[in-house]
Amino acid sequence: MLKKVTPFIIESESLNGRPNGALLREEVQKRLEGEPADIVLPLNFSKVNGIDFSFADEMLGRIIRRISIGEPGGRYIILESLSDSVRESINVALKERELACIYVKPNSEIEILGKISEELKKTYYAAVDKDKITARDVLELENTDNISISAASNRLTRLKELGLLIKTNDEIVNGGGRQYVYEPIR
């Protein structure tokens, strides 16, 4: 199970430009690398009034790309306390790069920002509802007509690559074989 650590609070009110995005990215990466594995680091934007595309792309885009290739080794980020305008700017930047990230709203509702298909969204939210998910669970979702176990596994793998799920273990299934168990990042 992933542990949520103390949030990284972004102190600036206005976030703009690639050079500034690179500086904050380095601070966040340093914090991530200083944490043990299997954690979620909330990035708190409560003090931020505005963010431009270049900053969002340089800071968040690069961190999320690193997470998607497993570079920080079991360390993930989520976003919290976004104003509507900051949320929209981040969403556009992530969509442009075909990336995704979890935003936990003040009411604890989860929203996926960035570019993600409806099928992957549905699968992610099922994982949230169940606290974990397997390919067999995906087959049982409503309206997953005629998808194979392979296609269900591919959905889970894609969500893992996006940094939205973590593979926690594998288990033996009745009749032989093994299946991977995934947990949602949140």
C-alpha cells in the first residue's frame, strides 16, 4: 500500500516560464528522491493564482514522464488545491504531451487531468472503488463487451505506464496461472 507523505507546498503565487518550471521541478525531484519508495507526494497549489503552459509543461510534464518510466522508483505525485484556472492550464499542458495526473479535489473526489481514454478512466475509477484491480476485474466492468483478458491486461499496463496504477503483487488464480494486482495512485 502506498503511503501519502506531507505535501510539497508551492509557495509562489504566479508560476511562469520554462526556467522557473525547471527550478521548481528540481526541488520537487529532490524531495521525491529523498522519500522512501512506495509513497505519494501531494503537490499543493493552494497559494498559486496562475500558471502558464511553459511552466506546467517543464515542471509537471517532465516529472510525470519520469514517473511513467519508473525513474523515481515507486514514488508518485498527485495534485491538490488547484484553482479553476490553474487546473485548466495544467490539464491543457498534460493533454498536449499525452500525459495524465491525479487531482484530488477539496471534497476528496478524484479527477484525472490530461489525456486519457474513457475506457482507461472507467478502469482507473473501478480500481479506486475496489482499492485494487486485476484484469479479471476489468472483464466484469459494465459495458466491456467482448474484451479479452489480454485487452484487459493491456488497459492495466497502460494505466501503470501513465503513473495512475502501481503493480503491487501477483496472485494464483483458480484453474492455474497468475494475475497481477494493481492499486490506484490517489
